[in-house]
Amino acid sequence: MLVREIMHRNPITASPDLSLQDAYRLMNDRNIRHLPVLREGRLVGLVTDRDLRLATSSLATRPFPPSATVGEVMKSPVTTADPLDPVEVAAHTMRELKIGCMPVLEEDALVGIFTGIDLLDAMIRLTGVHRPSGRLEVSLADRPGELARLTGLLSERDVNIQSILSYPDESGNLRLVLRVASIETRPLAEALCKAGITIVWPQQRSCR
Amino acid sequence: MPVVLYHPEYGAYAFDADHPFSPLRIEMVLDLLHEAGVPVELVAPESATQDELATVHDSAYLGAVADVSRSPADPRFEYGLGTQDNPMKAGMDLGAARIAGGTLTGARMIAEGKASKVLQMGGGLHHARAALASGFCLFNDLAIAIRDLTSRGLHVAYLDVDVHHGDGVQSIFFDDDHVLTLSLHESGEYLFPGSGWTHELGRGMGRGFKLNVPLEPFTEGDNYLEVLDMVAQPALEYFRPDVLVVQAGADAHFADPLADLLLTTQTYEALFRRILTYADRFSAGRLLLTLGGGYSLEATPRIWTILYLVLFGYPIFENLPAAWIERWRKELGPDPPRTLHDPPHPYETIPRREEINRHNRLMAQRLLDAVSMLWL
């Protein structure tokens, strides 16, 4: 999954001359928290609702007045993403830097933006159930051919696989969660178990 | 007197011999009632017409079902036809249309005041979508019956106690505020079809009228009844349905081979008595019951026999007739039951019981919290 699949195109932007008052109103009206700042079409900074609140807070040593400009409080330079970046790489960057959004640049042009919420949407798409399906969880040895053997066994039984998630478990095996187009996951698990696949779910006493 | 609907053509809705959705389950119930000397009077319904099926299903889907029923060798995977779960045989559409006709007849008899309580001895095909066969279900007889009721301006509460989420009925009425659906099921994290979360509350006008309680695997009977009461009572009190429609699947029983809940026949008797009470309190006694899932040939016929006895107010007999056990020896397995109810302590103690109970209560509470903002 690439950044261009999850980003919002045509993001709402601000100019550096916009007052903090107007930037605040713009965020409220459009229900957004991040404004890329453009000067003559080029990204020069980013201002968030948090930046505005901190800059104007009465708790600040020298609070900015509402008439101050976005250019005075924006963060610069901005960490950006490319439309062809994988979403997991973008997630990694956002986690490392503890930032809430990334503007997306193509060459030097701003073409989109995505936030942590869009990454959550991506996670829901990656892990979600989109058609009626049953769940099969197996543990495979981490070596070539294991997944092929599993999918071969499913194919022999005409079982359609709708999604596969995998992650390494504590013991170094590959944990696989498959969504399959079948209500009969228990008989299926038993058949797989008999063929030597380690079944994690559905639980069963034994397949011998 | 309650009306019981059945037609021999229901048996034409059969998959391969070893497929779990077996018409034998209903034959075993009727035979058990007969052997036990319980009076049974069956009313034979008409088939649903293509127009009636089309009140819920897309015409392209109906065309595909007709095609595949004529030539089962050509599956239509885009409609779920001819898959592992929904293998197709010649003439299957006739059986499915007869079953849909049965549930529809039940709805009409109630709407026209000809009956107050109806038991459809079949049906409950709650996974079928407008254009998708799914989970052994070809035509959604429940949705077709409910649509007939709502087209007359009636409000319908639908309670689904099958162990699988009633996803087909929910999706067909997702934006409809005339239909309240409540499904209790094993959590989609573990079981087909994977949906049925507390956040699935309906869309648009229907928001707040679609209720789901996902239950942990190995949920036991007492806790099941507790969370049912937690949700069903306030929901029915709020919604005040004209008719209560119940999908009485029997696959939440501990012996069921396809799922992991641990209800006993004793739980089912208490559950069915509650359903009658709900109907009397909240829908002026108007109740349409269908069967549904239930894949243990040993347990399912006993559960639905109990349903029949509870519905008619007949006493629950204790011993199973020897002739019945003998006749169904193959289906009942090597260690056939001797009594209508399960024996005491029929399964091993569940070490995680308290954790499971707590989590299920939390699910019910989370659902009630979410809808409390919408039920104003």
C-alpha cells in the first residue's frame, strides 16, 4: 500500500501572511488540524492547531497576538513524503519523529497530505473483514515452501483466501491469520492439522 | 394455537450428503415429536415467487441462481454460487424458494391476524445478501418476510440467536429505522462471518437500530442469558415492535462442530421461554420463529423439539423414545443421547470463565452506552 492510496488530494493550505485568528477559524470551519504553508506555490512550513494554541496561550512567556502571522509560528523545514513511499515507511517516520501528519510532495509541488488517522484507516483496510469470512490462524516454520504448502491445501479444497496477515511470533515462527470464504473453519482446521500444519485457531483437542 | 409451517419440498434445499446444513435435522425433529406422541399439525406454504424474492435480492443475482441451479457445473463465484460453503445442485432454487415462501407465509398470517405465533420449520438463512450466497444461505427468507411486514407499515424487531452473526439481515436493513436487529453471536474475531461488532449500529435513519453483542469463545449459558437480558429488554422496550421475528439457530450448543459457545439444552429451554415472554410483553404476542444453523445432528433435533414444546406449552418429556434412537442411530453417533435434555455437567470446566463473563458484560455495556445517545 502506497502513500498515494491513502493521502487526501488538494489539501487546504495557508499563506505565511495569514493571521493566527484566520488560521484558527479555517481549521475549525474545515474540521482539520494541520495546514501546510505555501509561498508562491512552494511548501515553506506547516502549522498545526497545537502550534496555534501554544503560541497564543496566556501561559506562554510572550504570547503571540491573534493578528500575528502564520509565518511567525510555523514549523520549518517540514518532513514530507513521496506518493510512492510505502505506508509502513511513512508510519515509521511519523512514529520516530512523533509527528501527526506528512504533506506529500511530487517534485516540488504539494499534491496531498495524510495524518495519523489516515494511517488508522489504512490499518483497518489491511486487517479488516470486507466479505463474510472465517478466521484461520496457523503457525508456520520460517523456511521456504511452508506458505505454499498451506495455500496448496486450501486450494485443493476450493477454499478462497480473502486476506492474509503475517507477523513473527516469540518463538521465531511465522504467525499467519487468514480470512477464508468459509463458515466451516473447524473441519478445515482439522484437515490442515492432519496434513501437519500447526493450528492456533480454531482450537481443537487433537487431529489424530 | 401457534401455527407450524412445513413443506416436504424444504428437503430439496440440500447440499452434498456430508454437508452440515442437512434437511435431516428437521425430519429428526418431526419424527421425535411423532414418536413422543406430541400432537403436530403442519401447514404447507406456497413457494415465494420471483417478484417476492426480488423484494430483497437483485435481479441479476436471481438470474444467476436460476442459471446455476439448471447447470450446477458452471459456478458463479462472484455471487458465492458453487463455492465450498454453497455448492449448487439441480433444483436447489426450488427448495430455497419454498423455504422463503414458508417464512413469508408466516409473516403474512401474523400481519393479517390469522395467527399470533408461527413456527417456520426451516429457514433462518440469515447470511444471504442482496446479491451474494453466503454461509449455506441462498435466499434470505427472514429479510423477505420482514420486508413484507414493513411494507405494511409494521415495525419489526429481529432477534438472532444463531452462533454466527446475522450479517445478511443486518446489511439488508442497515439504513431502515422500521427494523431493529439484535444479534448475539460468537465474536467475529474468531468465527464466520467476521462482522457483528458493537460499533455496527446502522446507517442514516437506521442508526441505533442495529445491535450486536459479540461473545467470547467458550461463553456459557448463564452468562449468555444475562447479556441477552441486558440488551434485549431495553431495546424492545424502546422500540416497541409490532412483530418479533426470531432466528432460532441451535449452533451455540457446546456440541456444535462449527463454533465454540457452550450453551446447553437447558440454556435453550430458558432462552425460548424468555423469547415468548419478550413477545408477550413487547410485541402483543406476535412472534415469528424460524430455525437456522445447528450442525450437531445429536443436539440440534433435541433443541428444536424443546422449542416446539415450549412454544405450545407442552410438558418437556424426559426420555427419548427408543424407536427414535434406533431409527436415527447413524446420525446420533456412537454414543446417542438417552434424554431430551443434556446430562448434568456435560463439558469440562472452563478455567477462563470469569474473564469471559466479564468481557461479555463489557460488550453489552459498551453497546448500551453507544445507543444511549441515539435512543432519545
